[in-house]
Amino acid sequence: MKNLAGLMKQASQMQAKMAEMQARMETMEYDGVAGAGMVSVRVNGRGDLKAIKIDPKLADPSEMEMLEDLIIAAHTDAKRKSEAAMAEEMKAATGGLQLPPGMKLPF
């Protein structure tokens, strides 16, 4: 039972670290760009879109489809950066513990 109590304590500590890390990640912001900087977006650590900046030259009504594609590309870039940062934080929080394929934290 002594080992079980120690394991439970470690699990509790890891859960606290995970909660702290998630709260910190949610306050961080990541920028994504597309079209050589003509479109940029900012997302938070959860991937929520926070801001969009568009070069005024792209406001041509005949270029709206391209503009929409660039916004999506910039958002994808920013979200990828936030997910990479989250993965690094998770790796640090779990001490490099490898999770089974398909299992993601937080659950």
C-alpha cells in the first residue's frame, strides 16, 4: 500500500503541474503569417483566434477568395505554433513520459 500512496501523491502533483501549465499556456499568444506577411493572425494557447491584420492592398473585392485562403493559412500557422509550444510544455511537465499513441493530455 505504501507504493500506491506514493503513486497517488505523484499523480496528484502531476495533475497540479498540468493545471498550472494549462493556465499559463492559455495566457500565451502565437502569431501566424501567410502571403509573405500580408495576413497575420494571433491565437492564444488554446488556438482561439484573437486578432487578424490584413494588408490594405488585399482589400480588393476581386481578391477576396485569396484573402480568405490567406487568413486560413495564417491561422493554421499560428495554431501549429501554439500546439508545438503545448507539446514542449507537456514534455517538460511529464518529465518526458511517453503517452500511448492517440492518448492526449489534457484528457
